[in-house]
Amino acid sequence: MNYVMQSRTNYFRVRDPKRFERWCRYFGLRFWKDQKIADCPDMFYAVGNDDGEGWPSTHPETDEEMDFETELMKHLDPRDIAVSIQTGAEGLRFLDGYAVALHADGRTVHMQLFDIYEKAQQVFGPQVTITEAVY
């Protein structure tokens, strides 16, 4: 079985819509536009990737490594936070997820789906057994 990833963001504003759309096309990303968000006349964008590989990690033409989150932050309007969610699965054998909130100034907040085990142990205490949802 192969591990397959899906990725997408929430809706957010960008600094330069034409440049952002070119960037999405360059990396083969899908994007959606919506102008009916937050009672605001601005255009909002969401981006996603459903090719099974998750977010791109290399430039298509040069194969040079790149950090998707850093590249996305360059496009963000500083009034908004982009939330990137990536999930993956190897059938029902292994499920995983990761989310990061990004701001244009470089600040981030990260969260792993597997953090639930540690958090649950802290809440329920060491006397309980918590197994992972894998086999």
C-alpha cells in the first residue's frame, strides 16, 4: 500500500493576486477564489493539492528544495492567517495529519494529529493505557 497525502488551506487574502495565481500554477496547485467572505469586498484565496504527494517540496523545473510554508507566507496579506492542513493515509493502516497557521511576518503555529496521545495522557494521567491508531 502507498502513503497518500491531501493538502489544502483556509481562505485568506494575498498581496498580489496575479502573482499568487502564477505561483500556484507553477507548482501545479489548485486554487479557489471567493469574494463573499467576512463581509469584505476583497478577494480571498484557498489553495490545495490532491495529487497524493502533499505540498510541493521542490521547484518543478530545477528540482531545488524549497519550503512550501515559507514560500506561501511571502504571498500573504498581513491582515490574515493562512491555515495549511495536510492529511495522509496508508489505507486504514496509518493515518496522520498536520496543521500550521502562517502569518506574513514569519510567525507560525504547528500542530500534529499525533499530539493527541501526549495531550490525552496529560489529561487522563499515567494510570490509563492509550494505544496508537495504527497496525
